[in-house]
Amino acid sequence: MQKSSDNPFIVLASKSPRRRYLLKQAGLSFSVVPSGIDENMVTLSSPSSYVKVLAEAKAEDVAKKYPKSWVIGADTVVVIDGIVLGKPRSKPEARAMLKRLSGQTHRVLTGYCVYCEARGKKFSETVQTDVLFKNLTDQEIEWYIHTKEPFDKAGAYAIQGLGTFLVKSICGSYTNVVGLPVSEVIEILIKEGAVDLSVRNGNDCRITGDSI
């Protein structure tokens, strides 16, 4: 997959290594410019609205510096029984989250925004994936907490990491659970001409975009 001749810059407005990994795995060339938005300044309404508004705020913040770029913003939360689970700040908090999720189905909501200020175009939505956990034993929970993986993850787990053993099944987008609904984001970029599907030399099929 080749870039268009007039392809604008593509910028990921996030410092998340998971979102960066997903876009690289999809073959997208991009730059990383984390947003300086204070997430506490965004009012928590419904979880679905909250993640979309925050994704828009992140994209718009970075777009001020790079108005001709296509900027990608995103935010992810875990929700169970109407309660939003953020990143655990302690072992007891991680333990409580994992026990709450054990044997239950929860929702992972990711709001995304693809925005180009110069073109006056903004695409944003919230994608939901349902995730069913296996019944966890106390030993499994303690082992997982000991790995330290839960402490920078919403809901205290990483489906793409060691936490994969916690998950019995999912319904919806896998990449959404990791942190970004890649299919939806790249579809927008293709439709807007930020990337295209040309093949050069008969063997180069990567999605590409300019970097800053």
C-alpha cells in the first residue's frame, strides 16, 4: 500500500506504546506527538461519550501544532456494571479490579478521532468490545499482579500481554481492546486520501504516510 503524492502527515496524538504498535503492525508510517490535554479537565458523562470527547480533545490539541496533518486521538476505558475501571494505583486496587472482572463480561470502550484542521474534517466515534474473563483463582490473580503488568492498564490487564490468559472470549474488535480500533481508523485514512492501496514494483504493499 502506497502513499498518495499529496499525502499529508499522519500523527498519533498518544504516547501509548500499544497504539503505536498497532499502527506499525498495520504498516502505517506516522509520527508520535503526545497530547498535553489534562484528562481530569474533561467531564465524565456517559463512558461512551467521555472517551469520544477525550479523543477529540487530544486530536484537536495536537492539530494546533500540525494543522495540515491527519491527527489520530484515542482514549480507552473498561466498564463493568456501570462502573468505569481506570488504571490501578496499588496492588489492592488491581486485586479488586481483577476479582470484579473474574468470570464476568465487561465492556471495553475506545473513543477515536481522526482530524485534519486545515481541511476542516473530523471523524470520531466510540467502538465497543465485550470481553469475557475466565473464573480466576486467587493464585492466578496474585501471580498476575506480581508480574506488574496490571499497573498501567485500564481494568488492570493487557489482552495483548501476559493478561491474554485471563480472557475466555471477546465479541467485537480485538485491536479496540488493545487501545485502538485499527480497521475503522485506517478506513477513514484511505477514504480521505491520506493513504492508498497502490502497489509499486509488484511487491510493496505497506500502508504508508509521510512523517514529520
